Amino acid sequence: MPTISGLRIAYHQELCEKVIRLRENRGEIAPNFADSSSATSREISLEVLKQLGCTARPGAPSGQKAGRLFEGITRRFLSNAFGLLQHVRPGEWLYSTSSSIADFDQYAHLADLQRIVDRNEELKAVLGADYIIRPDIVVGRMPLSDNQINESQVILDTSEPCAKLSPLRAANVQPPRPLLHASISCKWTVRSDRAQNTRTEALNLIRNRKGNLPHVMIVTAEPMPTRLAALALGTGDVDCVYHFALKELQAALHTLANDDQLDMLTTLVNGRRLRDISDLPFDLAI
């Protein structure tokens, strides 16, 4: 039986094999999750690789390809890790890197709204928004049949007019739609424009839902805590930011004696705004 620790190791091994590469910029070598123009970013990222025991190869994939691979590998890690917690958070779950929020119950109405806006140039000019976003990773929960609800004992008397509106009951919505449990944004690196895009997507999820708010989370490999702060500082937009190798990043900063970056990292961790990838499946169970 796998453990969360074992899955975390396998996650890093797959990233090392398929995603992490070394690239050269003006004679300086850096992993492809570093800002090659920043000496600090290069130094930290190389030390993180050392802490991971990762031997990166040259010939980096394009940034877009690296991002897509990062999403897919992270999705598989979450599916496997969250699957170990079925006894804590039972249910039928789905994991996707290609679904829009309109595929889920809380946001199904946005498909109709988008069609109306697309047909009306005046409305499009006034509202000017693309309502249907496609998160990098979505986690959904399938609604329950009445037989599942009454599996252990009769909880729901189907002859009585009770619980007729809750989307968790499959009989209430035809055809049944999954419930969006989590929207997870994957950022291989962090730049100011990407941070803003992530917050915009989060606000879309908050403002346009009909029903409960899903978890809104971010996973990143960004090595510089001062850039992580652009995503993590503050509250309200996202639940939390998760680093793909937090303990290795902490060890790297201690080894490099980079007190400024370490102070910021400590602020983010102690302020409960930054956690490790291994924490994410447990937070999904909340």
C-alpha cells in the first residue's frame, strides 16, 4: 500500500524525468522553473534540485509544454493521494485537466449566460467577460443516488417531499451533474501577470457560483519566496498556495544562508498561506 510520502517521492521523480530540464542563458545554467535572468532564482533552484536528488537533463521543453506536463503529473498525484483518504472523505471523485466550470452544478448556468452574451454584441461590449473558465485541474464529486443515500439505513423516504433541491441527491437534477469540489491552478513559475490571472479566476469562482464555493488552490514550483508572496499573501481569493517541494526549498535557503528569502518563506508558512504539495490531499478532505 502506498503512502503519501511514497507518492510524493514518485511525484518528484516523474517531474525530474519528464519536466525539469537545465537551460542556458548567457552562459548561466539554471533549471527551467527558475528565472534564468535572476542570480538568486538560479542559485535557489539549483540547490532545490540538489535537495531533491534530481539530475536534470539539458534541452528544456517549452514553457507551455512544461506547464501542461506539470498539470498532468500533479493531477495524477492528487488522484492517488486523495484516494488514500477515501475512509476520511468517501465519495465518487473525478479529476480532470480539461473540464470547464460550466460542467459542474454550481456553474452550469454560466453556459446559458455565455451563449446569450456571445449572441448580443451590445451585452458583450458592456459585460466583456468570459464567464466560463477552464481551471488547470478540477476535482469533482458525483451526486449520490437514493440507493447510495439509504445504503446503511433508510435516511430518505422517497415518498416524502424532503431534500428535493440539494444537488448532492442525483434524483434532483436531470441529468445529474458533478459538484465542483476544487479548482486548482498550476503555475510552473510565478510572474506578476500570472499572479493576477490566478486571482481573476478565483474571483470568477467566488462571484458566479450558485451553491457552495469549491476549494480554490494554487500549486507552483516557483523557487523565490518573494515571488511566491505575490500569490500567497492576503486572504480571501484562494484557500492556500502549495509548493511542489516546500521542505526542499526550506533546506535550500538554509544551506545558501539566504536570510531575506528565508524570512519571507517563514512568514508565508507561519502565516498559513503556503504549504507543501503533500498537504493538499488532506486539505481536499476538509
